[in-house]
Amino acid sequence: MQHPYGRSRRYHGRMLPASPAVSPGPARWVAVALALSLGAAVSLGITRFAYALLLPPMRADLGWSYTLAGAMNTVNALGYLLGALATPVLLRRWSPGALLLGGAVLATLFMGLCGFFLDAAPLLLQRLLAGVASAFMFITGGLMAARLGALDARRSALLLGLYYGGTGWGISLSALLVPAVLGAAPGPHGWTWAWWALALACALATALLVWPVRVLRRWEGAAAATAAAGAAAAASGPAAAVRVFRPRDFAPALAGYAMFGVGYIGYMTFVVALLRAQGVGAGAVTGFYALLGLAVVLSSRIWAGLLERSRGGEALARLNVLLGVATVLPALTAAWPVALASGLLFGGVFLSVVASTTALVRHNLPPSQWAAGISAFTIVFAAGQIVGPTVVGWIADGPGGLARGLVFSAAALWLGALLAARQKPKGDAE
């Protein structure tokens, strides 16, 4: 299979011939990855994680229990699971770029609609539908980022990290936007204006996403003939092999990733509420969440080498261990420096866990199987997220409160690390 810079490439032990393909400069690769990362910013950074900032005022205004407040993110995760199950089917009819943009439009719509309801039932429905749309976006964006990395193998891990790090831009924007809108909003239900402001941010990001979709489509078209020639060469001769994605081959990593879904979402749903309950001021909470988002962005560079070297489950295991440490810290003490360290560590790790599964798929499967592999990991991730918020909310309504709920989340992450550590490489598809 042709490398974008004209070098020959090894596929199943055979050296394939080099021929000219796509060769933009390094700045161009990074610019496209950063623009594509707006998909991650909308699908997770805003559509899911901005809710943590809205949970305290909505709970106080509407008289919710922690269980109901957690259920808002549980149904969002259920929608994400439904979207993940539907995405492989939809990709048979539409291109990843078209599905990415369609999901962005739908996510924008459902975010805006959340500002028009006060009853729990319609809000739960909007969160469910937003989860479906965000799955369309996040899976197809990850698939496009993986394909972008395949066009520039030397920077593949960095480009993947930049895409997933876009979630941090969404978190930081939400941290700055939501408190400002809450402070200026008129009327008794000021949080409704925050939903509309977030929807406007999603709309602007959707418009900007058109450019990387077009550019990547053009680059992939330029490389298509070469890729076809490489695939034909790989399919001939005794060294050829046909590999398909089989979930049992990745069972330890899938199980570990499911526990990651259970564990991380409890922190991202309730950590702001915990800080407010511990007496942390609104300004400090804004800074905490903004810095957490910035750490997500920077994590793309921090862990790029680990993701490139890890062919089995070692990256997923190590990152889950660190994430568990970050999650349990604010449950052990209310000291502000510890809470800040927790946010920075959490932000610097959690989206790299997601990137590690995409890297695992890239390292062990041929490109034709990437969509199936990424979708499978997304499905177990979504299933874990369904469990996490409601269980943590239920624990928080009992003795020990939110702190005990985060201890449960940390335990789930450490269990995920033990499971992922059993994942062995299945071969090198590159």
C-alpha cells in the first residue's frame, strides 16, 4: 500500500511498490486534523460534557434528585449506543463525511431544543436524541482521523490525538460560555439560555467542519488508485492474508474499554456538582473545567509516542490506571490544589484512552476493517456510559454522597486496566 511520501510499504511481509500520492506539507496535515477535531468538540465536548456545568443550576431550579440528574447523561449514553449501532449500517449508504456533517446538524438542533422544556420527560428525550447524533459524529470523525493518519504514517498518532483532543476545546469553550450566560441570562430559568448559546457554538463548528471533510475527500480520491494497486499486490501470492474484525480477538480490550465508559462518565457528570458542594466558588469551577479541557487538548502530544508503540492493550491499561487516580482524588479530600491536580490529570488522560482504542484498531486490522473495529469499541464504550451516571447518582443520593460515587468510578477504571492489560497484539496491518 502506497505511503503518501512515495516510500514503499510492507503489507503482510511483502514490500509493495511506491508511487506518487498525496504529499501536502506538515502544517497542512495538522490544520486538517485540527479542523476535523471540531467534530469531537461538538459530539463530546459540548453535546455531552457541557451538561456537567448545567447540572447544578438545573437541579436546584427543577428540584431533581442526583439519580434523575445522572439519568440525563444515562439516556444521552443510551442514545450514543443506538447511534453507534446504527452507524455501520448508515456508512453503507453515506460517506463518513456526510454522516459527520449530518450528525453535527442534528446535534445542534437537539441542543437548542433543550432550552425550550422544563419537564423531565422532554429533556430526557432531547438528551437521548443528542446522544444518537453525537455517535454519528464521533465515530465517523474518528474513522476520518484514522484515514488521515494512514495518509501520513509518520504523524499518525499525533493526528489521531489532535482529533480526539478537540473534545478539550469543546469543554473549555463550555466552561467559559455557560457561566457567562448564566450570569447574564434574564428570567427565573436562566439555564435555558445556556443551552441556546451552546447550540449556536455547535452551529458555528458545523459550518467550519465542511472544509476538512472536503479536503480529506480530495486527498483520499488522489490516493485511491495507489491504494487499489497496493491492495491487489497484497492479495496475490502465498504471503497474502485476509483479516476481518472478530470481537473475540479483542475481548480483553473491549471489556477494559467498557469499564472505562462506566468509570469516566461519573466524574465528568458529577465533579462540578461535587466541587460546588465542597464550597468551591463559581469562578474557580470555571477555571477548573477550562483547564481540564486545555489538558485534553495538550494530551494529544503527551501520549502520541505511547499510542504509536502500543500494539496491544498496554496503553489502554496504563491510561485507565492514571484516570482512576485522578477520579478518586477529589473524593479523598476537599483541598483545592488536589482538586485542581485531579482535573489536570483527568483531562490529560481520558480522551487519550479513546484514541488508544483507535490506534489499537489501526495497528491490528487492515483499513477495510477499521470502521467495524471502531464501531465495536464505541458500542461497548456507550454501554458502559449507560451504567455509570445512574449508578453514581444512586450512590450519591445515599450515605457518603458524591464522594462515594467517585470511588465507585475509580474502582471501575482500575478494573478496566486489569482487563485491558490482557490484550495481546493480533498482527500489524501497516
